[in-house]
Amino acid sequence: MSNQYECLKSADLYAEAFGIAPPEVLLGKEVWPRQPGFFIRKAEPTNTAPAEPADPALADTELTAPLPAPVPLVMELAQGQFGLVPTWVKSASDAKLRSTKLAVTRYETMSTATPTRNAWLKGQRCIIPMQAFIEEDWRSGKAVPTRIARVDGKPMGVAGLWERWTQGSEEIISYTLLSVNANSHALMNRYGQNGNEKRMPAILNEGAYGAWLSAPLEKAREFMRAYPTNLLLANPVQKK
């Protein structure tokens, strides 16, 4: 599948579609590997103060006290490079070379492939907001770029993984888009070169954004499904 997509067309859509604060400055309209893009992740904890030692005099009280309420999920918008940079990469220059090949990851291998296994096990899941993604239609014998978007024009949230690479004072935040099989998908099986497996982004249902970010590891794979055909619209990209 293609590794090109469109960012949200206005800042207000981040709040409307995902319930998060919009970015102060929008990025370019289209994103390719190695370029900066936005992704949504579970907010990293800020309170690192050590817990106070227990008071022996309150031991009996603590045994009968109700359990604390679960911490509500807080989502935040982050910016990173499109194309994952594994933690074991030796240098920033090597990171740039590898990132092109790691912009899209097959969900079937995300937990076992060396580049993404660390992010998966650490629960570093993310949502990639996009207005549309681009696929190539080869049915005529030559590539025809085609824009795939929701029928209702609303933003899509695509499942992904993010990573933090550091070396000394250098840091690269990056992310990869997860894809699912589309061989039997009535729309997406038209795209990609003949003879190759058909793939499509793992588009999440609107009500599943928080669940995808916070689900236990053993449940996270359940979100990897092909998006319904009737909710997507395809149009050839108009040449300027």
C-alpha cells in the first residue's frame, strides 16, 4: 500500500474529531516518509514523585478502604517523523535510511519484527489523524494516484506505533502506520500492483480511539480490522 497521506485540513478538526487540543501551527498538507507529521498518543505521566511510606497505624484502615478510581485516559497530540526509528539504530543518518522502509508496518508482524517489537511491548500505540490517503490504481496498466477518504468527509484515525530514539543529546520521535489485509475488501482490492497482496490502513472506528490506546496488550489486536467499504470513497487525484 501507499505511504502517502493528507493531514487534517484545519486545526479545529483535531478537537472536533479526537477531542484534543489543536496544534498551534499546521504542517504541510501531505505527508511522506521522513517528513514531520502529527500523531495522538496516551499522555505520558508527569507526576513522578515517590509514594510516601505507609503508616503502620493505618494498616487496618487501608485494608478496608475502597480501591482508588482508575486514572482516566488523557490523549495528547505529538509531532514526529513519519517512518519509525528503532531504538537500536546507531546514528541519526542510519535512522533516516531505515525510516523510509518503516513508514508502514504489517499488523501481523508488529509484535515480532525487530524494528517494532519494542514499541508494541511497551504499549506505545498511537492514532494517526488523516483526511485521506493515497493509493495507486494499476488496472489501466499504469499507476493512477487515487485519493481514498471517508464518504462523509470526516477525518480518519489510523492505528499506529510510535518510538523515541535517543543518542546523547539527539532525539527523534517517530511513528509507523499499521496496515491490514485487503484482498477481500470490495474497494481496496483494486489498488496496488497486480499479483501483490492488497493492504490498507488500519482505520479505527470513531468510538474506539481511547480503547485502542489503553487496551491491554492481549486485546489490542482486536482493533486490526478492514474498514467497511460503504464508508469509503475513492477519486482519482486531479493533476494540476
